[in-house]
Amino acid sequence: HPHCVNVKVTKIILEKGWRCLDCTVCEGCGKKHDEANTILCDDCDISYHIYCTDPPLDHVPDGAWKCKWCSLCQYCGTKTPGLNASWFDNYSTCGPCHSLQLCPLCEEGYEDGELIVTCTTCSRWCHGECDSIQTEDDAEKCMEAGYTCQLCRPENVLPPHLAMRDDEEEEIKSNRKPINKPPSPPMSPEYPVYAGFYSNASYMLDGVMLSERGMQHLKSLTIEKDKRIRKRRLGPESMFNPMDPMGGSSHDNSLEGD
């Protein structure tokens, strides 16, 4: 009796039959082994190895599990969870229908007036803000270009509106004419002299830029000019002669007359 084995007779059991635990085999490979990786449907008791399911499972699911014949979305009636999606609410809600309640990116609900967008690949909805879509203009650009959510597009690919913005900036940079800057003056050469080189240091004098060599030359001219002026002021006759006892004495000894 079904009630003796605690089984509820469903349409799937009537179509595919039912096996007790002693006769259970994997419906995928038809073998009875590897019980640690064997899972049973909660509705019809059909069993599968996790690697024999379509698609294969990475691990034994925690909690309830339903086979592909018993899984059914209560909202849209589909028997598949959706592309890049999984089942919710004990295999009774597919991924696209679940995304109408919670955003698949942040797993939070929606509020009135929030901007939401739908993916053209997996048909799931998500917050526009979760994918840097802030305005309706951004959303329209994404829809025109064929928006793909973060869960379906490659990791390093930007949403369409940001990708368009980067392309426009690169196009502007490529079309921008280069600014013709005047060539920079060459470095001052270092002139070789005895026992070294003149450095290319510069000096500012009365608004004129002089090199170190020019500054030294100007100083030498100034010193020679000062020497000439001193010679002219003193004269040869007024030079002090230490051998002449009367030399250099130009004052009048008025006391001797007295």
C-alpha cells in the first residue's frame, strides 16, 4: 500500500513507476553502487547519482531535492530553473520568477520607484544600481545594445552604457590633434679648459642670463677696470717711495719758520 511506505501517488509515479529502497538503482546509469553520492527525489523516490543528473551536481544537496520530472515552477510552469540559475523554494520557483522577488546580485527585495533591468540571456531581473545603471537613459542604452547581467557576461566586461562611454572617450582622444610645442633648447655645452671643465651653471645679472664662463669673464674685466682707475687717481709722482725720506710728505712744516 502507498500509505504503508509513506508514498504519495503522483502523476510521475503513475507514469514512471516506483521502486522500494531495496530495488533502487540510478536512473542515469542503471547501477546500484556509490550510495554516498546517490540522491532520491522527495516526490517520486527516483534516485540518481549526483554525477548522472543533467546537469551534474557538484555535491549532495542539503535538504530536499526533486528530479527533473517533479520540479515545476508554480508561477510560470517551467520544468527548468533557467539559464545560469537554480531552483528556489523547494524546486517550486525558477530563477527568472525568483528574480522578480529578490535581486540575484544583492539578494535584496525591490522598493517602489527603483530602477530594475532584465537580462536578455537569462531573463532575470536585477537592480540597475547593482550594475552601475543609475538613470533611465543608461537603462535605454543597455536595452538597445542587448543588456547582459553580471552573472551571464565575462567578469572583466563592463555594462553596455559604460563600454560606450569608454569608446567615445578613446575616439575623442584619437581625433584630438597633438599640440605642437616649441622644441626645448639644447643643453649648454661644457667647454674644456685646463684641469677640468667649465660647468654649465647660469647667473642672472640685470635681467641678462650669463653662463659661469661669461660671469668669470665679466668679473675679470671689472677688476682690470678698477686697477686702471686707481692708477689714474694716484699718478706716478704721488706714489710713496720708502727710500725717499721726504717722499710722500706733502704737508708744510710751518713750525720750523718760527
